[in-house]
Amino acid sequence: MPLITFIEPDGTRREVEAQPGATLMETAIRNGVRGIVAECGGACTCATCHVYVEEEWLAVTGGPSPMEEDMLDFAFEVEENSRLSCQIRVREDMDGLVVRVPRRQG
Ligand code: FES
């Protein structure tokens, strides 16, 4: 199973096993990663599952869909590498993926 590292808001690195097919948000919630709120449960309507994808992984995760981009407008401190973690589905080739959780969610 792919290993994903979440860097929590205080800098703690949490390496967790992810189930391919699950979303990054589900993986974070299942493992008690701090800083992911996911108020809407993955419906892409809350922007409280915001993460920053480490630069070297952007090509693998890809960018946001137009719907996700619209929702990201409601997230705090959006950057070029911002994604909503409920919109990233884990694949085997994401083994080693690193994402950072922001200090604050929308
Ligand atoms: Fe609400 Fe991702 S969980 S947008």
C-alpha cells in the first residue's frame, strides 16, 4: 500500500498507509491527521480539507478540476500547489507522496 506523509500544522510528519482508491482526505481522517476538518465529507463543498502538495509530486497528483478551483477560492492562504484532499484519489504511483496541512482551514 502506498505510504503518504502528511505534515501537520505544527510540523509533525505523519507517515500513513493509504488504501488505493480512497481519497487523501479519507486517509487523513482515518489516521487522525490533525488539521483536516472535511466538514462536507468529501463533496467538494467546504474547502476544509485543503492541503499543499509538495512541488515534486504535482505532476503525479495533477491539478484541481474547475469545480475544485472554485471551491479553493474559499480556502485560506491558497498557493500554486493547493489542492482539496477529498479530490485526490490515492493510486499506487503515489507511494511516497508528501502533502502539508495548512495552519488553518476555511
Ligand atoms: Fe469538503 Fe473536501 S471535504 S471540500
